[in-house]
Amino acid sequence: NREKGRILEGMVNQYGYKLLAEGKISEAIDIFKFNVYTHPESANSYDSLGEAYMKAGNKELAIKNYEKSLELDLDNKNAVEMLKKLLEK
């Protein structure tokens, strides 16, 4: 059951990135928010939502989601790098 949850999370995340690549940022944000809602323990879901907010130009929510991702996974190097970029701007 847990494995099915991870597979579903990955599929939803992949769809969100497809939308981002197509320039459908607000739709991607909705998909990533759904993933965060259904997988609140997933650092990757918060990381992806942070990236979408960053692309949308919403620095505050990008930082918030990258921080949450890092809180859930202290080894998340992407979140560390993105926070550095966001906080130095």
C-alpha cells in the first residue's frame, strides 16, 4: 500500500513537471499542491511545489516550500541550493 502511494506520488509529480514544461504554471502549482496535500510527509512534493512557485515568481511561497522540504529531508541538496539563490536575491 505504501509502495502504491509512492508510485502515485511520482506519477502526479511527473504530470506537474509536464505542465511546467508546457508553461502551464498555475495548473502545475495546483497539481503539486494536491501532491503535498495527499503526501504531506514527502520532501520531494514540497520541493516540486517550491520550484513551481519560483517559476511563477512567488519568492515567498517558494522559500516556504523549500524550507518545508528541507525540514523533512535534511539531505535535500536541491532545496539548499534553491534557498541560497532565493535568499540572495
